[in-house]
Amino acid sequence: MSDHVLNNTRASGVYFLDASRQPAIEQLAKDARLTLLSAEIQKHSTLEDFLRQLGSALKFPAWFGANFDALFDCLTDREWQPAKGLVIQISGMSRLRSSAPVDFATLIRVLQDAAETRRTMHAPFWILIDTPARGIPAFPEA
């Protein structure tokens, strides 16, 4: 892998990243001078719990309402993280996938929509998830 992968704005988006590759991505993000944010979602009983933990880990603004609309709004707000580019790693999604597959699918769609919106802003924006999902490719090897 090389940092050119993370700097390729046109390829930014939502990808599956195996946990064994996380340390390498963390170093690549640092080398590329991109802001790296990580969210490890612990046990949750509802979608709202999941979103609250995500919002807390990503340091969303106080107005974050723990719903899909607010998630999209925060992820696409350039003032939330005014950086050259972002790499967001989200782990702990498998329980949501198994307990609430419809919510999981909606979450994936929201993440993809946010990534597409950020791509139009011409800044690297990567969301790397630890759970395979339909339509989500594996993070590319360099």
C-alpha cells in the first residue's frame, strides 16, 4: 500500500477493511496528512445506541440527533472536521448487521451517500468498515 491510494479523491468512498490491515492504514493516513478518526462500537441494544456511540467517538457536534439524517448532515459538514481529508474507521458493526439488517443496510446507504457528497467537495474521504456488506468493496491494495 502507498499513500497515493488515500489521496485519490475519485476513489474515496466506503470500503471493507479487514482488521489485520488497520495498522497499515493508520500509518498511511498519517503519512498522507489525513485526519484519522476511529469509532469502535461496543455492545448496543438499539440503532439509536449505535448512532450515539458513533457520534460520540467521531466527536459530532452537540446537535447530533442520533438518526440517519443527522449522521448524513454531520459527515458532510466540512466545518465538523475541517481537514485536508478524512479517514474514518468504524468497527463493531457486525452485531447491527445480524440484529437489524434493514437498519444496517440503511446505515451503509447513508455512509455511501455521505462519501459521494464529500467526493464532490474534492477532498479525500474514506469510510472503512470492519464488516463485509453487499455493494461494499474491499479496500484496495496498492
